[in-house]
Amino acid sequence: MPTKASASQIASLKPRKREYEVGVAEHRGLIVTVYPSGARAFSLRFRQDGILKRIRLDATTLSEARAAWLKHRQDLRRGEDPAAKVRLARVEKQLKRQADRSAPTIESLAIEFVELYSKRQKKSWRADELMLKSAVLPEWGLIQARELKRRDVIQLLDRIAGRTPVRANRVLAVVRKMFAWAVERDVLEVSPCLGIKRPGAEQSRSRVLADCEIKVFWNGLVGSGIPTSTQLALRFQLATAQRIGEVVGAVWSEIDRSKGEWLVPSERTKNSRANLVPLSPLAASLIGEICLGPSDFVFPATRRAAALRIDVVTHHLGDVIARLGMAHFTSHDLRRTAATKLAELGTPRVVIDAILNHKDPTVGAIYDRHDYAKEKREALDAWAKRLKNIAAS
């Protein structure tokens, strides 16, 4: 049995070459072990059902040890086993630690969502990645996914909607899908987005540039200060009526200059259907202004061989619009403007749909296997002439 020492004596205990134990006076069974390093550990020795037991106390000071000793002595008086309770608490702590390690943060969940879902299911996966990185991870990145509450989602959307309501809708769409995906994979039990409505009112877009606006924009791109590749990409989109994502992702292997054609492969189109775009003399001249360099992309980024990013083009377009003092419009409005002008030139709707690569759900379209290549070329050539006249008027 270790010798007994008072509280003041316990405080003055010195380390020795070997560890030793001292009992605390007036505290039956409370023992302090002093190690050669000077560290101390408190434990409780007691007898229960004729068996001598000992448990280590979760205490670093004498006052903490006294509190733990009192609690365990009360357990003994009630006939409970302090050792069993300590083992149970230790197991629960280990299980919680393991659960905490396996519980993903919002950042790790977002990375998995983009890699395992968005990249495999969506051609626009970069938009999901950008939205999560710019709007979600700065706020929630280090939070464990299972700790995120519905109120957290609402507060984030409210902050975004205060500036840009439509962007708040887009953020909700991405995080709602991400959490639903996490529930499907048994990462979460329930999505914190359940029952949350879009915070911003959506309006159908109908912006079509008038001829005078087309002239100002077309001519104002030169000398606007934005990179030349962005200028040409925006002009090329207006001339061909294609989506900006398909334009900036165009590579030289898709362009047949001898035939004056651009074949957008199915893996890069929204509807997964390849689209043959006849290049008018105007469109061909635009890509003819680009020097073939080390990049495979027709419209490469300024300082590297990669493609232009859609968000960069959007930013540059905003700069041009502000510089020219024009009413706001988007790159998609350029596509809508081209389609509207094609209709004004008398182009049949079926040909416009073919140029835009829209799917026709009617029964007649199922049996109509004509590619409309000749009609598309004639229509885009006519639009190119009209566009040149507008710019020169």
C-alpha cells in the first residue's frame, strides 16, 4: 500500500528515478502516481464483490481528482461499478472519435460530389464546381456535413439573395443536389435543404439586341481592353448562334477550313447530339484572325494554352457593356439575338432549330432524318451578310 500524504504534501512531491505512488489522505482509495518525468496520474483503487479493482481517473490536478473520486464513491454506494462506467465512457469516446474522422466536411463532400457526380453526369460540371468554390465553401467548408442545419442554408441564401437573387437560386440548386446525392450514398440521413424554396423570382429571358445595339457592341469590342480571344469568341458566337460554352471549348480538330465547317461533338453539346455548324465567310474570317499557336483551342486563354473559361468571358462581357454604356445582356442573349434575326430574314423555324441544335419532340421530327446542312449554310450566310451591313451602317 502507498503511504498517505496530505494535499499540501501531494503538491510538493518530487520525481524519482522510478515511478512511485502516494495515497491522498482522507480520500480512501485515491492514489497519485509520480513518474520520473514529473508527470502525475490519479487513480482510484476499490474493492467490489470481493474483487480489488483500479481505474485511472480523467484528471490532471488534485482538485479534478477529488471531484472524480467523489463521483465514483457515490457510484459505489449505489452498488454501481465505476470501472464498467469508465470502460463504457472510453468506448463511447472512441466511437465518437471514429465517427468524427469518417464524417466528411462540406469541403470534402463537395469535392466528392463534383468528381463522382457532376463530372460524370453533367457537361456543365465546371459551373457546379465554381459555384461551390465561390459561394459555399468560404462559408461552410470546415463544417461537418451532418452538422449543417436547415437554418444555415436559409441564412446563406438570404445573404446572397440580398445582392443577386437569381444567383441565390443557382446556389440552392447546386447544394440541394449535392445533399440529395449525399443522402442517396448514405453519407447523410437527411438533407438540410428539404422544404426550402427558391429565394429569388425567376423571369424568362427575352433580351434581343436591336440593330443599333448590335452595331455598338460589334464595333465596340475592338479597343475595349478585353483579350482578343474573348472579343473573337463573342463575335463568333453572334455569327454562328451557338452556345458560349461550345464556342470557348472549340478545338482546331473540330474545324474543317477547306469545307468551312465546324463539327461540335456530342460530348460537348447540351443535348448530347453532334452539331454540324456551317461557317459563313464572316465566321471563317474571325477564326482566321487567330494565329495557330501551342494551344489546341481555337479561343485560348491569354497566358496559357487552356480554353477560355465561361465565367471569365462573362466578366469581360460585363466590362464591355459598362464601357459602352449599354443595357445589360448576357452571352446567351447574343445567341437569342442571332436566332431572332434569322427568323426576321425568313428562315424557317425547323432550320433555326437545326442551327441551334434544338431537339424537336414532334412525331414528324422522328421520321425526318434530313440534316438541313444546305439550308443551315444558306441561313447563316444570309445572317452574316446582314450582320456585316449592321456593323457598317
